[in-house]
Amino acid sequence: MWYWLRKRASGRASVLAQRVVEDDPRWTRAAEAHPRARFAVMGGGKRGEAGNFRNTLFNTIVVSGLAITLLSGCALFGPREEVRLKQATVEELTALMDQREAAIQTMKGLFSAKVRGGIIPIASRMEGAVYYRRPDSMRLRGFTAVGGELFEFIQAHDQFRLRLPTMGRVLSGSPSDMSEMGKLARPFQLSVWAMGGVLGTATIGKDETVRLVEEGDQYRMEVSGPSSSGAQIMRRRLWFERQTLLVVREDRLAESGAIEATIQYEDFRVIGGSEAKTNAGDGLLLRPFKISLEDGKGQGSVQVTFHEMIPNLLLKSTDLGQV
């Protein structure tokens, strides 16, 4: 029934259209000027309409895909914003190191350490805590994963004390001569160097000279000083990232010029909140939460990951221990 009504309505529309054309000479002339084109439709009208729809849809998808490709290509090969590198002199960098050191009067931190190569014969993994008071008082404690104490290392002024509960030993002496510690002297010396990058203790001494070299997006600072024989030798090399002027790498050198240790500083974060700023006002107080140390003598490596750093809090005498 519905099909019959549609067919009848379609027939009436065709007759009405024909009458309009015949009654109006303008339509007659237009029809003569533009004769009807004949179309060959495969498979009937409905299938032809479906085919035309599919062709139109396919063409739309192709054109849209080409447009997206061209737009993305323009974005891909368009000019990129250049990274702005800061300019600094030797005097500015050394002053910045002093200011970052002075910004921390005390420090308490919690960390985890992974040790490879037997550099610390106590354990390969440990949890630790560090306490520091300027200028040179530091206490390191190491624990097992379940909380058992592995060691306690205290350094103050020109003395140190190492307690090893698992071995029942207590060693003491001067930081400049750790021969009494034997094989343990090396790992604890490396640990003190690694913590220097966090505490900011590796500033330039009065008897040291500095040379600055530009290396692309970094500055390399070469620090020299007198050796035991009095000759000038290079002691350290520091690499500053020129976007932030933060120290990201440090080489410690022996008197022979050989590398004692290479230290990488990464994952810099703000500590102390918005009120903790350097004296120069160069931004928030940033410290590396990841420190990787490679022993230059090939004895192994240490990776320290900090979980928490609290600067400039009031430390008790029991926090720093006694030498």
C-alpha cells in the first residue's frame, strides 16, 4: 500500500512538473538548451544510490586524510623555538656556588642506595638517612630493608668515626687519612663526595684557580689547586647546564690526573617551599634527588635516590651524633 501511494505521488509530481514546463516558455527554452543527460545505473536505482553514497563517503575520507596529513606536516617541519642558553662568567658561577651552599645551614634527608661491584661490602641495597650542619658536620646512617642498622658514619671538623654494628667494629681518625679503615675507606670517601652535590659543599677553595670552557649547551669548569708537592694540578671538573646553571656532572681527579670518580646529578626538585631561596634570588632552592656515582678505579657504582629533603630545620645534638 505504502509503495503504491509513493508511486502514485511520484507520478503526479512528474505530470505537474511537465505541465509547468509546458505552460512556461522559459522552462521550454531551458529544457531545449540543456537536454537531459542519460545515466546508466548498474543494478537498479537503490543500488546505484548506495554506490554513489559510498563513493562520496570514500572521497570525503580521502580528502580529509590528505588535509590532516598536510596540516600535520606543516606542524612537523615548522620552525621550532630555540632553547635559550644562559651566559655566565667564571665569577658569576663561582658566586652562584657559594650562594647555593650558604642557602642550606642544616639538612635532613632520607634516601635509598643501590650498590654494584662490591664497592661497599656491607650490603648491595640499603635505606639511609643523612644529617648535615654547616660547615662540615655530617652523619650518615645505613639500614637494611627491615630496619636493621648497617653502619653509622660521623664526620665533624677534622675527625671521623665509623661504627659497624654487624662487624662489632668502631674506627676513627682524620678524613685526610682513612688508612685505618682499610677497604672501607674508599666507599665512604665516595659517599661524602656524592653528598657534596646535595649539600653544596664542593665550593671553590681560596687556594684554587678556575678555568671555564664552553661546550655547546653546557659549561665545563676546571678547578685546579696545589698538590702535595706544591705543583698546580687539576682537582675537579664541573659541568653546568646552561639553561639552569645547575651542576649536572662532576669529576674528581687524583694527583696523577686519573679520574677518581664521576658523579651525575639528576631529577632536580624544589625543597624547603617557596620561602627557601638562594641569597642571589636566582629562583627556588633546587637539589638533585638522584645521584649516580661511578668509581674511576673500576670498583663499582652507587646510585642514591632521595625520598625526602628538609633544609634548615633545627637539629638536635643527638641527630648529628658524636665523634
